[in-house]
Amino acid sequence: IDRLLAQHAHNWRVERMATLDRLVLRLAVHEWLALPETPPRVVINEAIELAKCFGAEGGHRYINGVLDKAAAGKGLTRRR
């Protein structure tokens, strides 16, 4: 999961990310891998809402960007 995140988190190493951002990103990628029937857009929206509620100001934008890139790179944005 961290390798996938590192590929799409340009200019950020996973270990340097804010703890909550890193955990939300890992949770979202895990959900994609474990439950492929869940649409990627739903996973991304859930991650953004978690970040808005519990994360630092503006962290949800970063999470959105990383997950959008990860989803597109893995072909996860195609309709099922």
C-alpha cells in the first residue's frame, strides 16, 4: 500500500505525511484492494470526509489528489 501511495504522492515520502493523512490514505487503498466492488469514487469521498472531520486544515485536498492519481493509475475509476 505504501509503495502505491509513494508512486502518486509526488514530492512527499509516505513517512513524512501527517499521521492522519497517511492512515486515511492507507485505509482507502486497503478498501480498494479488499472490496473491489466498492466504486473508487465512494472510497475517495469517504476518505475526504474523514480527513475533513479529523485531519488538519486542507488535508482533505491532499488526500483527494493522491487518491485520484492512484485510482487513475490503477484503472480504479472505470465504471463497474
